[in-house]
Amino acid sequence: MRKRSVGINVRVTVTEKKKVTMLARKCGLSLSEYLRQRALGYEPSGHPPTEVFDVLDKLDEIAESCQPSAGVKITACADEIRDLIIGGN
């Protein structure tokens, strides 16, 4: 693991800090990690709400209880949705 030992200080307004902190939280990152990624040209994406994963899990359950051919189709659709939402390969 890299040891980060050098700091960079940036002055912002209270409103700017609140906005950047909210964006970092939305991506599931610490403020430092969010700023580091943005400064290095990365664009972190936000995490979908947990309800999205609940729906995808329910689709998987439905697929398991269906006829094999229908289950395969439902699983494929659920996988495609999952990839679109959370950035699959």
C-alpha cells in the first residue's frame, strides 16, 4: 500500500465544501479520496441506492423459481441491468 505523506491545502467556501463532501459521500468515498481521484482525472460514479440491489436480488430469486429456459432469460436480463447500473465489464 502506498504511503501518502504530502498534503495539499485548498481553500473553499462553506457551500463549496458541503457540495464536494456530498458528492464524495454519494460516490462512497472519503473527501480526500474523492478529491484525489478528481484531481488525477478520474470521474468517480455514485453508488445506486440499496433498493436497486434489492430489486436485482428479487429478479435473481424469480429466475431461480422459473422454468429453466425462462430463468436463463431473466438472469441474462438482470445481469445486463446490473452491468448498466453499476458499470460492469
